[in-house]
Amino acid sequence: MSLLSRLLPRRQFDFHGGIHPPERKALSSATPIRPGPLPAQLILPLTMHIGAPARPLVQVGDTVLKGQKIAEASGPVSVPVHAPSSGVISAIEPRPIQHPSGLDAPCIVLDTDGEDRWVALHPQPDFRAIPRPELVALIREAGIAGLGGAGFPTAIKLNLRDNQRIEQLILNAVECEPYITADDRLMRERAPALIQGIEILRYLVQPAETIVAIEDNKPDAIAAMRAAAEGTGIRIMTVPTKYPSGGEKQLIRLVTGKEVRSGGIPAEIGVVCQNIGTAYAVERAVVHGEPLIRRITTLTGEAFAQPGNVETLIGTPVQALLDFGGVAQPHQGRLIMGGPMMGFSIDHPMSPVVKTSNCIIAAPLTELPEPAPEQACIRCGACADVCPAELLPQQLYWYSKAGEFDRARHYNLLDCIECGACSYVCPSNIPLVQYYRYAKGELRKQAAEHQKADRARERFEARTARIEKEKAEKEARRQARLAANRTKQAPDAAPAPSQADLKKAVNDASAAYKTAVKAAKEAEASGADNAMALRAEAERLKAHADTLKASLRDAKAAGPAAPPAQDEVLPALKKAVAEASAAYKAAVKAMKEAEAGGNGDIDTLRADTERLKAEADRLKAELRDAKAAAPVVTAAPVPEDPVAALKKAVAEASSAYKAAVKATKEAEASGDSDVDALRAEADRLKADADRLKAELRDAKATAPATPPPAPPAAPAPAATGDDEIEKRNQRMKALKTAYNMANKQWKDAAAAFERAERSGDVAGLDALRNRVDTLRNKADKARAALDVLVTEAKAGIQARTGTDLKTLKLNAARAESTVREKSAALAAAREAGDEEQISVLQQELAALEQTALEAARTLKQAVDDEGLGE
């Protein structure tokens, strides 16, 4: 951003709805943050975040140190768990956890020894010297998840694509819910550390603008953050006090005016949003080397004799914090984890504090009375007026209560942020959020059941295919035995079975083996009882396939069979090569998906991939040999054209040079040690390409005039428009690659310029600034050229179809929408039992589905014809 735009006042936006409940923050905001207690026992749930639960690395009886990793992430959307103190693992078992259901979940129980002995730490104060991927991995290994919301793993938000530009990095310091003051005290007391954490996030995200959003009811925090952010370019922005302005989508709307689409994520509109407490955890992890083992938690409510904010260890039982804050026992009032709007009651005081526990409220019934009895909805519409997500809470309530969960999903139930504003204003005291949570749970259960049914169907299909393959295999063995018997009875006859039969038997046996391996892997993944039996069956089939392959090799060595006609061999080999190549590509894709998801037997998949590649290479070699052995139709010798040969040599040399340049840039980006050798090789290839181009120019200048060829029997067709489209498609791909590369180089150069500007290196600033401008212009030119080609393609679509691309897309979307509406009407008619209406709607639906299919085909054909498929 320019200096002028930073100085000008920023426009204030607003979001729909919202409420102003009593704040009640003075109870805990007046006292400094205190160290929390060290309880005798820490309870560490394996599900303290969104995503897959962590996997334990310790066993009962193990001695651990403070900060030691005791559970590892079990998938891409997961984070590890670390020991908050030193001690002994006393149990790994289900315990009550932080959940509205009050159910138990797997936990690691740590008996502390009181010594608080740390594991060896590895601080990285010079974080800018660390490559971004390594820094993201460090944050993931520190176990950091969002500290202000649902606990989404922080590393996933920071792991952006190279060509993804982020306009705004927003630090959520709003803390809009009543009672909670943890972020307020954190900003007042530790503002410099927060700014350091924000700088780390800026280095990773590379935003055009960084904003810290704070509600205007926190003047001390605003002053402290502005003083700490002086000269950093970080904007401290105040937003009006309104609940729930701390919701991610609501805050983005409030600060930037941008809208996140339904089901979308902020990164799609160039925004990354992080909690201010998460920035502090990132600073502790990177600069000090500490994993996330503690957090600031507010202890508030009139039942606390000493309310305030404490820095408590993750896993501390709530009962220990109640005793620490002076709550009289037994406590007869309400006990809430979180705020009064989005929090939930705790049934068991031994439930632990987790990474998302920002507040514990202990309030007598005079302060927070039990909810009044639910009454009938009077259709006043107050809930819709205050909904910040602009939903229809009344409709969602009716569908959720009636069990019509698909209709509730159609009304965007999953966009509900469960802020509780609708329940707060409801005059009938309907617990609307509880209904929505129930409906969301049922939808998740339905999705899990559908997934389970799909897996069962896939297993059944695999079993059926396996049985069919076994039958084919048995028949192949029977035929092989019969042929062997005939050979014994007639030794002078032609050898049997033939090589063709043996090849067919080998192919059938190999296919049966692959099907068995797939079925065994699926059974192991789903935990089926017959997994061992399926694995044994796969090994048996592999042995049989190996036996048949050996028989085929022996048959080939004993003597060649009568060669089939050449016109039959080449097509069969071409087909075999295509099938083997397709199988190899599918195996490569499956291996990459398994590596990305962290599941499956990766070593087995890699071995299968290598085997398929070897098989494809073997078939390609056979095809080359068959082509070489094929009889050549003699024709009149054609004199070699030196210009054509030079053109081919120039093209090959240019391709080799481009590949070398790409490899050099990739090595420079990853910091490989062989960059100089790759750069020298690229220079050599460029010199060869220049030499060949000069020879081509000389050959063209000295080449004699070519006599006109004899008229052919049929005129050769002129170059079609398809060739031009293919050339344009290749040009678009090249421009896209050039734009992505220039854009990445521009971002790196901009980051280097910022580092030099911060370090005061005045001597090199002008050169860096010129490089930034040059790379930006290069990226803009590539983008402009790409836009021109896309415009030409769109014009081609309109010329071919008589309709522009936008209209084709709209027609396809409208046709699909009409089909959905007609399907819903048909479902309603079926529920009502109106047979006449059902018949009419079925006919209309069939006609609309055909129209939608034709519209979709027209759109796809038009896009593919003009090279816009990618």
C-alpha cells in the first residue's frame, strides 16, 4: 500500500444483523495475567482441533519432559500434542472432554512430577532465514491450531500456493463475546511479542496489507498495539462494538467489504484471517522454540473470588482452575466453558482445558439463570433480523425439528456460525442453536453412512470381479493342462499350448492378482475381518501369475511360434502399450494421493508403480522391434531436405534448453547444491540452439528453388482451424507458465526489497526496486497477452455457436437449476401421493434433463473446440 492510502481514514463497512448484549468484561479485565496452577494430573484429549485425532506416541509408564511430543498428527488436517509439564504417563483411556455432549473421548493422562523439566528447545529468532515451507512445517509440528474459534490447524491456512495473492492479512482481536477478556489483557501486556508473531505471519503470507482489528471498547489494548506496531506498516483498526463481529466472515465483511461465498474460504477472495492469540503462539513456537502447551484463559463470573486471566497449561482440569480462583465448593450455579453466547455447560468439573478454551464462567443462578421453558414460535421474524449470516432461522428451526435435514441444508444450514444471536432475541425462548447443532450432527451422520455404503458397494464389486477373474483363471489353467497333455501324446506335433494362449493366461492371472490386491487394501483400510484371508489370496494369485510367466518365457526360449501376420501384431502391441501406460499413470496418481493423505501402503504402491513402468517400457521396446522388423514398402528414394532436418534439430535443441532453464530455476528455488552445474548446462544448450539457428538461416539462404511436386491423386487438405486452435492452446499454456513464474519472482523480489528496506541497506534499494518493477511489468505483459488469447478463444466460440461463452454458461446453469427445482416438485408430489401430478412432473423432468444435458454438452464442446478446457 502507498503511504497516502495508509494515512487516509479507512472506510467502515457493516454486516447484517448483530446484537448488543451486556458486556460484563470489567469482572476480569482489571487485573494482570497470572501464572496458572500446576495440577497433579493433566488430561490431554487427542481431539483438541478440527480434523483427525492425534495418534499417541507414548505408552503407560513412560516418563516425558515438558514440551515433548506425545501424540503425532494422523493426517493433513491434524496437529500433534505435547506434554505441558514433565512427569509419567499414567493412562491412555476415554475421559470426559470439552464437548456439549458430555461424552468421553480418548485422552493421554499425565501425572506431573512438579519439576517442570523442559525438553531441548530449538529457537529460531532469525525466522526470515528459514524457507517458508520449513517454517510452515515448524508451526505444524508445534501443534498450533486456531485459539479463537473451532481450532482449525494454523499451518493449513499458511500453506498457500505460489500463484495465490493475498491482499489482506487480518488479525482477529475483536473478542466480541461477553465476559471474555483473554485477548484484551494479552494485547495490553505482551504487544511487542504479538507484533513479532504478526511479522512471522506476514513473512509466510506476503499480504499487500496487514490489519489488526480491535473493538472500540478496548482503548488500552488499542494504544498498546499502536505503540508496538509503530514503523512496521501494520494497521491497527478499531471496529464498532457489536456481536458477533468476531466471526470470520463477519469480520472480513466489516474490515474489507468483501463477501465470502457460501461454502467458500477467505483465501478465495485474497484474505487470510488469524486470531491474535494464534499469533502469540506462533511467536513462542518460532522465536523461543516452545510448542503450544499453554494459553491465556479468562476466569470470570460472580462465583470467582479472584476473577482474572491466567496462563494455564493445556490439560488442566477445570476443577483445578475453580480452586485456584476461589470458587466455593460445591458450586451450585452454572459452569460454562467459553462465553455465554457460544459456550456450553460443563457437566463434569474434571473436563480439561484445551487449546480453544478461552474462558471459564462460574456464575450463580442469580447471574446466569437457567433458560426459560420453550414456547411455540410466534413467527415474529426477530431471529432473521439479527442473523449475521443472513439466513432464515425460522425455516431452519422448522426443518430441523421435523427431521427434514436435506431441506435445512438447502437453506444453507451449514453456513450457520452458531453465534446464538437468534436464541438471544427469541421471545418464545426457543433454543434455536441447539436445534441447528442437532441437525448438523445428523447431516454428518448421513454423510458417514453414505460413505460407508459406497465402500461396501466397492468391496462387493471387487469381490464379484475377483470371482469372475478366478473363473477365467481356472479355465485358462484347464486349457493349459489339456494342451500339455496333447503335447505329451503327440511329441512330433506343434508345441502346445501356444504362446498366444500362454500370453492370454498370463494377462488373466495378472488381472486377477491386481483385483485381489485392491480388495485386500480396501479390507485393511476399513478394518474388515477377512483382510488377512484376502491378502493370502492375493499372494497365491501372484505365485500363479509368476508360474505362468515362467512358462511363457520357457515357450519363447524353446522356439518361436509361427509368427502371426504383421498387420495383426502391430495393432495388438499398440493396444497393449496404451493399456500398460494407462495402468502406470493410474498407479502414479494413486501413489501421490496416498502420500498426500498419509494413508495406505505407500511402499506397496511405489513397488506396483515401478513394476507397471517396467512392463510399459518392455511393451514399448517390443513395439519398436516389431516396427523395425515390419516389411518396408519400397518407394522411389526421396532426397533428404537439409532445411527440414535443421528445423527439427533447432526444435529439439530449443526444447532441451527450455527444460534445462526450468530445472535450474527449480533448483534455485529449493536451494540445491548443483545450481551452478545446471546453469552451465543451460548455457551450453543455448549456445547449441543458437548455432543450429544460424545454420538454418544459412541453409535457407543457399537452398535451391524446390521444383513443384507432381500433382497428387487427391488434393491435400489445407491447414484447418483446429491447427490454429492447438497452436493458440499451446501459446496459452506457455503464457500461463510464464505468468506464474514471473509472478513468483516478483513476490520474492518484493520480499527481498522489504527486507533490505527494514535493514537499512540503502545502497541496494534502487537495484531491488528496479527488479521489482521489471518483474511486475513482465507478469503484467504475460497476463495481458494471455487475456488477448482468451478473448480470441471466446470470439471463436461465438463464431462457431452464434452465442457467447457467458450465455452458454448461463444456459447450462439455468437448465441444471430448473432440473433441481422440478426434482424437488416431484419429490413433494410423491410425498403428497398425487399420482396424476407425479406422472406429469416425471415427463417434464425427463424433457428438462435432456435439455440440461444438451446445454452441458454444447458448453463443453464449445470450450474444448477453442482450447479453453483447462
